[in-house]
Amino acid sequence: MTLPKDSNNTNRLSHPEILRYSRHLLMPEVGLEGQQKLKAASVLVIGTGGLGSPVAMYLAAAGVGRLGLVDYDVVDFTNLQRQIIHGTQRLGERKVVSARDRLMDINPSIRVDIYDEPYTSENALTIAGPYDVIVDGTDNFPTRYLVNDVCVLTGKPNVYGSIFRFEGQLSVFWAAKGPCYRCLFPEPPPPGLVPSCAEGGVFGVLPGTIGTLQATETLKLILGIGDPLIGKLLLFDALGMNFEEVRLKKNPSCKICSDHPEISELIDYEAFCGVPGHDRPESRLASEWEIDARELAGRLKDGDPIRLIDVREPHELQISHIEGSELIPLGSLAAHMHELDSAEEIVLFCKSGGRSAQALELLAGAGFRKLKNLHGGINSWVREVDPSQPVY
């Protein structure tokens, strides 16, 4: 299963490298030849967040000779709970710069290329070109399908990982040897059905577990050892500490990796999935459906008859709340719709505006018209109206 790689003298290990990797060299499955394979290998990591952090750090430590990092975000305070490649001193910096500096500190003998830009249909093939393996550390469906299609079209393995709350998934999608991501998920879920980590949360150590396993699979592919997760999906439940393995089969009707594919080039993945290719909780409603925090505060102070509906989960009330609001979580809104009066003016809110935008679309589809979504959610309310409460 070893990836093809031209051998040349540049991959010989120096004496300091032999000492650095001595624990690898003692293992017959790796040895000197295997360590030279790692030095000759190149891996592209899409995303330097929760999954990308452990992936990149362990690949750097293991001696993978060339790493590429793709991200376009900056280090945010909320990242530090799980994105361990970044530190407090890096707040506000470009993530790829922060990550590169950390990797070069771990192993200054490797090469780290950074791509401070979104991974899109326009640049994906060019960026992926020089790399042997692609590691998917993304958190949104458009980019997952993009990464998959790039790997199928270029014949590269896709080391896939996904996390949410306490659960994770892991597989190696390599169309030349097994199924691809589209074989498992031919179509994306309906927009709004699967909340993002920003809205649903993620257990801080979970990306470390899944990301480390992604790094493990990547190293196995490079070294040609063990049994990679090709044709298998590993499911992890942190609360139960359970691993479950599901066998996957190649879909003979897959639109990209079958014998008669319908897709032969990269497409518009945001249009295909119906959501943006990034993990942003803000709503995309037209302005006439939204109200900002200061305007809402002014109208409430004037005594306007507004019914405030909080569509967050009950435990979020312990963090912040708006006086006079009533809680109807998004998941139970349809069942409680009969309790709402379409003649009333209703303002919906959540943490950042994403879930409440979905709630508004649900109610509007049922015939409600006097609706507003609190732009930016309760976090905007806290920033602009009531700073005594925390932003989260």
C-alpha cells in the first residue's frame, strides 16, 4: 500500500535526524527505510483547527518532509479550548502562520507551506498538486465534498475525520482502492439539519482523539504498513468510550468514482450543499427579516408588544438570557407552533443568529409573517446592550 515516491539522496537522514527519530528506527516496521519514506513524503492538511492541530503536529514530529496547511481564519479566543496548535499569544494572528511557527518549533528540519486562503474549486487542484496525501480537517459539507472530488480526480488518498459534540468519525477514502466519500454520502444533508460545532459544541479532547487517528492512518499509508481504514468507517463515542467499525462498499453508481462517472471536474459545492463553505453561524436572511440588538432594545423599552422566542437549548440559559423571553428550542419548535399567534410580532434569537434564522424560515413556511431574527443573536445583545453577561 506504499505511496509511490522517487528515491534519491536528498532523503538520506543526517546524524541529528537519526538521533531524533531513533525510536522509529528501532521498529522494524519503520526502520531507516521507512523514516526515509516519511522524509520524502508530502501531506496537505485542510484546516488548522481542532482536527488539523493534532494531525499537523504529529506528522511534523514523525518527520514527514513536507506539510501544506490550508486555512483562511485567524486565531480566536474560542479556538483555544481544542485547537492546541495555537496559544493565547497567537490570538488575532493568521492560523496558518501560527500553525507553521509551531510546527517549525517541533521539527525545524521539515518544510511547511502555507495557503492563507479558502480552499475552493478555483484553487483546490493547484494547491493539492504537489502532495501525496490529503487530510480532511474541515468542518463543513461543501469543503468535504470538494476534498473528496479533488482526491478522486487526482488519485490521492483522502484521510477523513469528522467531529460533533462527543462523537467522531474516521475513514480513508481512496477511490483507486475502495469507496469515496460520495459512495457513503451521495447527497449532503438538508441545510440546517446538522448544526455546526459553533452552534452545537464539541468536547475539547475529541478532535485530539480523531485527529491523532488521522495522523496514524496517514503515516501508515506513507509507510505501507498495517491495515488502513479503506472501505471502513470508524465511529467513536467518547461518552461510552466505544469504537465501532462499519464496513463500506464502493457504490457502483457513484457520480464520481464509478466506471461511468457524471462528475469529471470540480463543481460549485456551496450551491450543491446549499450552505456556505465555511463554519459561520450568522444567518443569511434578507435584511427585512432581521432586527439588530440596539433597535430591539429600543422597541422593548418603548413598550412595543414583541414576543421574544429563544430557540437555544435549556442549558444555554445558564450562560445568558434576555429578560422577558420564552424558551422554545429549535428542535421542538414545530411541535409548539400552535402555541404561537401569527398576529403577534415575534422576534427569534439564539446564540449567534443561525438557529433562529432556521426557526424563522420554519415559521414563515407555516404562514407567519410578522417575524424578525435578532441579527448576531444573544451575543450581539450582550455586546451592544447588556455587557454584564458573557459572550460565548
